[in-house]
Amino acid sequence: MDLDRDYEDRYVKLNNSHFIGWYDAQHLLPIYKLLSDSQKSSNLGEIGLYRGASVIPLLLCARKGEKVIGVDFYSHTPKDAENSKNILSGSSEKSTLYAHLQHVFSDDYIDRFVLLDRDSQQMIPADLCEPINGGNYRLFSVDGLHTVEATYVDLGNAYHVLSEDGVIIVDDYMHSTSYPGVRAGVDKFMRKFTSALRLVFVGYNKAMFCRPEYFEKYYTMIRDFTDNNAIYRKSDSWCRHDLFVDAKQFSAACYRDGTW
């Protein structure tokens, strides 16, 4: 069996049989790989690792010579901890993360992964660039504290280290009832930096953003790859264009007449 395929099969089985976090591998992995295969070599990163559910897919996309940088506060108390519903990390979870990595990958493959045990809200873009020798990131997942300020800071840092053809993936954007801070933090960033990023896809608990000059490329790729319908978002001034969504993401509470 091809080694990469073997790693992927191990991850899917692990994700199905253990609680390592919520990640729809069946639908998201193909989209991650679709985007990844079209990008120039760079690095990959995630803020908010927990037990590894969404950083392992980034490792599955990593090429030889690329690094996957993960940020989480396993040994630290985050700045906005008292306001967050997403305080899940700790020393035991750090051990669980590495156990899951070792379950899926060989030791030499895990060497592509670098953990920054820090509060992401206290970081600046240079802190993310340091472990990759001043490079940038082509795929970056934001899944940290689900507060307004934390999401705003994490998204801003991710944007400033994003490669030209990079994609930022934000978790729980559509969970406006359970995690209103995520959506509010994203909207705060997008309203302040209206031309920085464009929302290209929403589905399977993720929202994906790219630079405006790459929107048509990724929009077309996802359109041709999926069966989803384009939906026009009207509710925010920063997003007035077609994008692709997964219809299951919406309910009567958050989607009416093409607006959410």
C-alpha cells in the first residue's frame, strides 16, 4: 500500500473510533488535498490543536521539506480563558496529541511537526515565521479560543504569514449560537481589512478564505469538484459574492432567503 494512503487510512479509522475532535474527514480531506495539490511548496500551520483532529490532515498534505507548525497552550493559561467555551487543552491532552500522531505516522514523518506551546493571543506574525526560517504558510487552520478577540488576533496573524496562494481555514464559523465569538471575530477582521481576504467556501464546520487574486481559481476548483450550489451572502458588507456552501451547514435559525 502507498505510504501516504496508509497514513490517511490510519487517520480515518482513528477519527472514527476515538474522540480526537470534530473533523469530517470524508468530505474535508479531499478538499484539503485539492487545494494543497494546486499550491506552491511552503509550510502549513494550525492554532488550536487539542488532540490532533485537524492538524493531522495538514500533516497528510505536507510535502517533504515542509513543516507543520502547531500552536496550543498545553502548559499555559490563555489570556481570554475566562470568556471561552473552548478551554480543552492541558498536559494530558498534549500527551494524547503525540500518541495520535504516533498512531498515524512514522517517527521520521512526525519530524515535520513542530509544536509551539504558547498562548496564540500573545504572539505576533514573526513568532509564526521563526520556526520556518522566515517563510510563510500555504494552509493555515484557525481553531483556537472561540472568543471575538482571540479569533480576530489569530486570523490577523494567519493572514500576515499567508503565502500568495495560501488558504486560511476557520473552524466553527457558522456556529453562531454555540460559538458567537468566532463569527464576530472573523467579521471584525473582514470589516476592518475589507480587501485582505475573500470567503470562498463554507461547509463541514469550516470556512475557507483566500487572497482576492486567487478567489476565482479556488472557486472554480471547488465548484467543479463538489455538487454544492453557489449561494449569495447578503448579510455582511464585506461578503457580497457567490461562494460554495454545504447545505447541511444551514438551519432555519441561521439561513433564510440566502442570508445568514
